Amino acid sequence: MAGLTIDEQAARDTIVENLKKKKGKSKFYLKDFYKMFPDEKVRAVKNLVNKMVGEEILEYWSSGSTTLIGLKGAGKQAATEED
């Protein structure tokens, strides 16, 4: 399995920081994560995102036709799900 060429913890920090500073947007397409790491292989980035979902740092959100990814507990959807 191909891994990241950069430090995994640095990549995790980059993802969390990028998601937190996107004002007004809490869910992202997987391709948005690829753009954060243009020099990395797509599979390595996808594997890291999946790992972070498994660790409950990130979460998947589906509209039925589209799957988006965001920080766990962030965004309007999270507030309505808890009510």
C-alpha cells in the first residue's frame, strides 16, 4: 500500500486546519482533500481520510447522491441531528 510522502501527523494537522478555516462551509468533497496535497498520491490521501473517519476526527455525510466529508460535529447538519 502506498503511503504519504509527508509526515502523517503533519498531514492530519493540515486537514483539520484547512477545514476549520473554511468559513461558511463544513462539508467537502474528497477531491478537496486531494487539492490540499497536490504532490501526494490520491490513494494515500483517501486512505488517510478514511482512517480519520474511523477515528471519528472526520465524518461522512450523504445527501443520498453525494457523499461529503467534514469535521465530526461541525456544521448545521450536526446541530439538527442532535435535536
